[in-house]
Amino acid sequence: MGTRVYIERGAKRTFASAADWPGWSRAAKDEKSALEALAAYAPRYAPVAKLARVPFPKDATDFNVTERLNGNATTDFGAPGIPARDEAKTMSDAEAKRMLSLVEACWAYLDQVRAKAPEELRKGPRGGGRDREKMFDHVLGAEVEYAKRIGVRLKQPDGKDTGAVSAFRKAQSEGFARPNRDEKWPVAYAARRTAWHALDHAWEIEDRLP
């Protein structure tokens, strides 16, 4: 069967997202390049699966594209913006628990990377890019908006207040733990989007270490 993958094609950018591994999603100019990027990041995703205590298969890069989706402006901007049809299906308790474990592992991985990184990160070729704490605040702010799409209303916490961040994430987790309900976004997609964003910025921090 292989690792199920959703392909989301915009006008300028294509995302490949592992359907059963929230957070493992990469983009490139076309489907072939996006799948190659997804495969290249398998070794970087493996520690996340380990944190979640979910076995990561050795043949994880044996991909099986199960859905091809038409992207939108969000896709071209740089985020996976379209829910897959499969994400609207009813999930079992075991599936929901596994999904939640992987989302929480993406948060844990981001926390580990953030704790080891200096505040000032290496700038891009044009001098751009957020530093560590601004990036973390950006992640939290995006999660406020993502949570709204599944009926969870939250205020953005102070990123330096670990207790507030923990409570903020707990509220999101409670929303993800009840996936079989009708919301603006399918809960499985909200989990995938949340995990992708946290992990994408964790990897960015790693790539921009001085």
C-alpha cells in the first residue's frame, strides 16, 4: 500500500503531504519535485514519530498518491490550503489518538529546537527571516486562527509563559481529540495544517542556526 500522500497543486507551487503523518509535508514547483522533497525529509520526520512513540516504517518513502487536489492562493503563498476528501471521513478512537500524538510530537520537537537555538538566527540571502521568538509567536498566532476553524476560540498566549502555552495547546488537543464533528475545517485537516506549520518552522530554525 505504501505511505498515502495527498498532492495539492497550485499555479506556482505543489504540496505533497503524508496523509497519516501530520507535519510531514513539503512543497516544490511540481508533483515530482514535491514528492522528492517529501522523501528527502523522511529522516528529519523520523524523530517526530519517535517522540510520538509511533513506529516509522523503513519503507516510508514508498509513496502512494491517493488524492490530487486543486490548490488555491494559499497553496501558492506557501501553505497546504485544501482539505483532502479523506479527511472528512469518520475516524476511530485509535486513529484520533494516533493523530493527536503526532501533532503533539510536532509541538514537542519545535520546543526542543527552540530551547537549543539562539535568539538571533542567520538571515536569508536578502537579510530577511524572523528571529526565534518572533517565529514562535507567529506559530502561536496562526494556531489561534486554525483553532477557530474547528470551533475552538483561544487567545494567543505569551510565548515566554510556558504555563500559558501548555494550556493553549491543551485546548487545541481537546479539539483534535474529537474529530467526528461538523466544523468549518475537517478536524483531521486542521491537525495536519497545525502540525505542518509547527514543524516547518522548527526545521527553518534548524536550517538558520548561525
